[in-house]
Amino acid sequence: MLIRRLHSSIQSFGKIVPSNLKGKKKSSQEWLTRQLNDPYVERAKIMNYRCRSAFKLLEIDQKYSLIKPGFTVVDCGAAPGSWSQVAVKHSNADGSKQGMPKGMVIGIDLLQIYPIEHATLFGNMDFTKPENQDKIRAQLGERRIDCILSDMAPNATGVRYLDQENIITLCYSVLRFAILMSSPNASLLMKVWDNAEVSVLEKNIQKYYTHVKRIKPSASRSDSAENFLLARGFVGIER
Ligand SMILES: C[S@@+](CC[C@H](N)C(=O)[O-])C[C@H]1O[C@@H](n2cnc3c(N)ncnc32)[C@H](O)[C@@H]1O
């Protein structure tokens, strides 16, 4: 609170405007203002989540019960780690729900990921590379995945069609891995950016799962093209 007072002034209509913006780019100024006025950012700090994204997964999980005790979860694009934090709790990978089966959480990201207790994290690794997927497989051992998450987003190039092509490539990479490694009835949750290719992707996912739907959780900013595809009821390839 004190820090906020030091760095911000509150305008009469209640919006927090950061001070010391001199010399900062307009986009940075907008980002800072948005962060300071975002209730999820504040809640994430209070609840010890590494970022506000946690609330997207929490909301989806609350509605669809994606992650249950004993589940094996793979989190693609895990950094900084809030989805893995949620997955550890909900899968009971930390053993905190006594008498319930213990799950397993594996996270992977291009970036470094600071350790999260009871999760196995592969930082500085590209999920799309076969050798890195082999590392996940080795970690899984005999286990199959019950829930695969992908919040992966490529670095925006600023060229719209290229950015969209890049995220769709990531989505297909996750789908292929999910098809090979999922347990019967497993779920898949992946981030997409709205574009024509998403409908094609959705149709392809429907070949392997009984229920597929597009979701925009309330923690997902309304001005962003971000959406999630949620697929449930993995039926495998013989359908
Ligand atoms: C929105 S962030 C994920 C936030 C995360 N769900 C959380 O709650 O902390 C997207 C992440 O996807 C990662 N990413 C993008 N492409 C990737 C790839 N090919 N392999 C692994 N991670 C990737 C980025 O490095 C970035 O950290």
C-alpha cells in the first residue's frame, strides 16, 4: 500500500495513474496503468500466484473440474508458473489433501521457470522440439496425461498473420502430443488467438474428444484476441 502511494497518485475518478512515467514509451505507460488498475494483479499478489493468469485456470477449473487429485498434468508454456501452482494444488501433487491420490505436474517453457515445490519444471526448453517432448515422456514414465494445458503464446512479431500462424503451430504441436500421451477421458485446454484457423483446429480436436468448446474466462482481458479451447473426454484415435 505504501509502495503504491509512493509510486502512484489516485485521480479523482478512482483510476490509479502511475507516477514517474517520464521517458517511458506510450505502450509501457499503458501497460503500467493497466497493471495498477487490474484487480486480478492485486489478487494474484495476495494469493501468492506468480501472475494473474492463475485466475483464468481457476475459473475454468471451477466450472469444468479439469484437475482432480491424482491427475497427471502437463503445463506447456508454464512460465512464470501460476498455472503449475494451481495444478500442484488441484492434482494434490503436494499431498496436501490427505487420503487422496497424489498427482504429478510437469511444466515446460522457453523461459527459465523458478522452482515450484512438487512440480517438475523444464525451463529454457521449446515444447515443439521432439527431444524436449522426450524429456516429458521420460518424466511421465508409465503415467498417461489426464490434463494437458497450454497457455503458450509466441512472441508477437507485429505481423498479424504471422503471429496467428505461429500460435496455431504451437496448438497443433500440443494436440499431437496430447493424442499420443493422454489417458482415456483426458482433457486439453489450449490458448488460441481468434482467427479463421481456430475453427479448423476446433474441428480437428473434435475428432479425438467428445466435447470441445471455446471459452473466454472473465480474467482474460476483453480487449485481447485470446480465447481458450477446452476439449474433454479424450477418446483416442480409433473413433
Ligand atoms: C502467457 S505465458 C504463460 C503463463 C503461465 N500460464 C502462467 O500462468 O504462469 C506464455 C508462455 O508461453 C511460452 N512459450 C511460447 N512458446 C513456447 C514454446 N515453443 N515452448 C515452450 N514455451 C513457450 C512463453 O515463453 C511464455 O512464458
